Amino acid sequence: MGSLSFFRQMLQDVRQQKLRTALTVLGITWGTVSVSLLVAFGEGLEARIRANQRGLGENIVIAWPSRTSLPWEGLGKGRRIRITEEDVEALRREIPQARFSGEMSRENSTFRRERVRITPEVSANSPIFAAMRNIIPAAGGRYVNDLDLDRRRRVVFLGDKLKQDLFGDQEAVGQTVMLDNVPFLVVGVMEKKAQDSSYSGRDEGKAFIPDATFRGLFSERYLENFIFQAHDASATPEVTRKVYEVLARRHKFDPADKEAIGMWDTSEAEKFFAIFFGTFRAFLAIIGSFTLVVGGIGVSNIMYVVVEERTREIGVKLAVGAKPAWIQRQFLAETLTLTAVGGVCGMLVTFGFLAVFPLLGLDEYVGTPQASPLVIATTTALLGVIGMVAGWFPARRASLLDPVVALKLA
Amino acid sequence: MDKLIELRDVRKVYSTGRLEVQALRGIDLEVGRNEYVAIVGPSGSGKSTLMNILGCLDTPSSGSYTLSGEAVAGLDRNRLAEIRNRHIGFVFQSFNLLPYATALENVELPLLFAGVSTKERRERAAAMLERVELGDRMEHKPTELSGGQMQRVAIARALVNRPTILLADEPTGNLDSASGKAIVSLFEELHAAGQTIVLITHDSGIAKLASRVVRVQDGQIVEDVRAAA
């Protein structure tokens, strides 16, 4: 008797009511799959989008000089504002809680290596640009450094796609490419990265050179844009305000004139994503949970039927001395077992799906759903709670049966 | 005489809506050790209610019930379960065996609730099945047994925890006459071996074999006859 017989009895129930049991377990299985897959997809998608976000840079602000839209101290509106490296130096000096890098660029210079000719975007900037924009050198190379700037070295750092176009699978670092017939030494190649947004093409197709070299070579004074990043992301609005103040003072425009310098604060997107994904995840979890709850209600219903069918057996057990609590435990254990079987099936389906999913090659679009500990813990906890609740009420009813009534003696 | 059962003015009232039904109207009954009592009466006489109360499946509305020196009336469900387990061995008309369990497992059941170890349960249940001559049917399921065999399994189950009283409700009601006779002679054997038996029946032929016949009618005892020893 005891546990052995308990399982045998369950098997007996299962055998007698194959379809019913299968459908009940299916309810739980489907609920488990819903919860775990939805949450897993939510996490995968979020990880993907955040990775793409990081491709542009985290909490950076991109600023580009434009025209004034407000009159200021006798000067009319519509004046062109031009920013130079000296302005960036001034910003660095006056706003120590952020880092800055100017950027110049041109799109009409041709790279030549052997027979390959390409006219990519050439971006000239300072070493911290790479740090802010998450441009990471692949092993064996480096980004442009301060020494390159000081000595106006003719060095170039290549986006991974541009490197591929110029060199194919050959090693590029240490090689020379011609930029408008001036030889440049390749010092590094970018590590492949995901990037979903940009303001002048993806970094993978660009060439990066020191801004000092660029100025000397192309006699260019003015920056096309500059980017900055507060050391503490929450200070971004304050830093932004100070940037307007400093530049307005230096260029004589109204510090409230937001059009004089256009700005794109990517931390705004970060805020949006934080809220969006919080809501999205909650939404998915709720949908999944309700599916599981519905499965639980199914189990509970079935257990009521089982209690009904086994009323006489309960009566016999009570008559020979089973305490009500023992009867309750028996049915609770049965419900939990059914729920656990459904849950394990669901988890297996989920793991199977997650194992197959990467083969579909959709990672770039929807990310790779992952059965993170959070997913597993959430699902398991939910299953446990649902099993307990689903079993509690039928088990309670069973334990409260009057033995006389259960044995149909009255 | 050693009193095992002592009922004093036991009444049982069922209320179904506005209607009150008095199933028992003041029963006084004493049963001593090693008595073989047959309770007889027509349907609706209250003998089933009396058996439920004797078996601690139900409690009286009023009056007192002392079983083996312990006052039973008013105990909670858990205590009643313990008393049933320790003192009462039930034999039902419809056998009431668990259909999915083997004969051996069915007999083990009361010992399970008594907290007896697996090994001892098995030994005692096997011994009891030998006692009712079903030693070769231990691993059979109820569906693989005849009615007479099923009832003998039920009797083995009733006796396995050495109950104070064997309480049988129409034990031959679902059996053919040959099987019924075998059960009845088993009861006589058990009685001869010292078992106290209370038997509910409406079969006067079976009742005659008991050492004492208590006749119930309209919720009261109308006759209490001891056979000449």
C-alpha cells in the first residue's frame, strides 16, 4: 500500500480515462509553454533590441549645429552656427561630468587597395568616440589613439564590412590602403556589432581616422557634429542644458534656441524601452499566466469529477480509519502530480522549441528566446501555486465527506 | 461480563428541511466481550443508523455511547477515525474493496492508517488472508475473485488490526446461498475463537445462529433474546 499503490491508482485513473487525463495534462502543458515561451521571447527580444541600441551607443547625445530660430542680442534668426574643435575643447573644460567628441566626415574620398576602389564614409574623430559609440577593435587591432592625433598620423580604423570589401578574408591590420592617393596604415578593424539606428550610415561600412589628420589633409575647420555622454546617465538633461549654455555664449545665440543645435538624446529611447519592455513583459507574463490558470481550472474540475467517482473509495478509507487530512493529502498529491507532469511536458516542449529556434535564423529580427533562470523559476513557482490551489478545493471536499454518505449507507 | 459497548438513551434525529425524522428513539444496549449479537428489524426500523453509530461512522444526536471504556459521543472526525481504525472492523454487504488494489493491499489498508511498518503490514495481512483461506489469492484484484472470496478478503481486512468488535452489515446479502453459508460458518469460527461480533441482518435464518438477537423497530429495541447457552 502507501506510495506505491498511490501511483498505481493514479496510473489506473490515467488508463481508464486516457483522453480525459491527456486533455487535462495538455491544458497545463500548453499553459506552461505559453508562460515560458512568452517570457523567453520577451527576454530574447529585449536583449536583441538592447544590443542593437548599444550598437549606436548607450545614453549618448548626438548634436549637430544648425541655424538659429530665435533673434538674440540684436542678431537676426536664421544665422548659421558652426562648431569647431575649440568649441568641443571648451565643452570638455566647462562640463567635466560628461565626455565629448567632435566628428567630421566626408563621403567623396576614395579608398584604393590593389584593384578595389570604394568610396565609403570617412569619419574623423577622437579616441573616446569609439568608447561612446561602442566601437570595439577586433583582436589584433586598436582604435585611433591620442598619439595618432598628436602626430597627425595617417592611420585608419575600418568598419568590419568595409574591411571585408577591401581585404576579403586577408589580414588588414598593418596593411596600407590609399585614401585619395595618400597611404594610410590600417591599425584596427571593428568587431562585428549589432546596430539598429544611425545618423550617417552603419559603422560597419565606415573608415575612421584621427580628426587632426583629417583637418590637415582636407583643410576642414568645422565639425559636422559632436557627441557627448554624461558619466551618469541621469545627468544627461543637465549636461544638455549646459552644452546649450556654453555654445550659446560662444556663438551668441539664445540658450533656449533648441534649433540652433539639433540634438538626439538616445537616452530618451532608453527610457522608452525601459517602460516599453516592462509593460511588454508584464503583458506577456499575464497572458501566459492566464493560460496556465485556465489549465489549472481544468485540472481542478477534473479532480472534482475524480473525487465524485471515488466517493465510495473515500468512504471505505474513512471507515477503516483514514483521517480526513490523509484523504486531503492524497488528492492534493494527485493534483500536484498531474500538474507536475503537465509542467514537465511543457518545459520539455519549451526547451525543444528553444533548441530548434536558433536554426531558423531569426535572431537578427526577434532575438533568441532563452530559458533564463527567471523564466524557469517563474513558471515553476506558478505551476506549484496553481497545482496547490487547483487541488486544494477538490481535496478539501473529499476530506469533508461524511463516511456514511460516501458509503451510501444512509 | 465485560462491557465493550454501552449505549444509554441514544437518539438520532435527521432533519430534512422542515421535517424531522427520529431514526433512533432512545436505545439502551450493552454488548459484552465475545458476544455474537444479531440486530434484526425491517427496513426503516433504524438498524442501519444504529450500526453507523456503533461503528463510529456517525454520532448520536443525544445520549451516550461508551466503546471499550471510552466515551465516543461528541468526538471530532480525527478521533473517530482513530477509534474506527483501532476498535471496529467493518464488513459491508457490497464488500467495498478498493478495485485497483490486490487482495493483500486491501487487507493492509487499516494497518497503513494505524502507522504499521510496510514489512509488518505485509506479514499480518498475508497471515490474515491465510486465516480466511485465501492464501493463494493474495495478488488477485477484486475483479478476479468471486463474491464469496471478495467478502472473505473484506473480513480479513476487518480483522487485520485486531478490532474490538467485528461489525457486519448484511454480509451475505450479495452472495449466493453456498457462499453465504461459508461466510456464516466463518463468523461462527471467529466467535468461537473469541471475537465479539455485531451482525445486522434481516435474514432470520442467519440471526438464529447468533448467541443473542436484538430486534429493532421504529427506532427502539422491542426484543432482546439470548439463546440458551
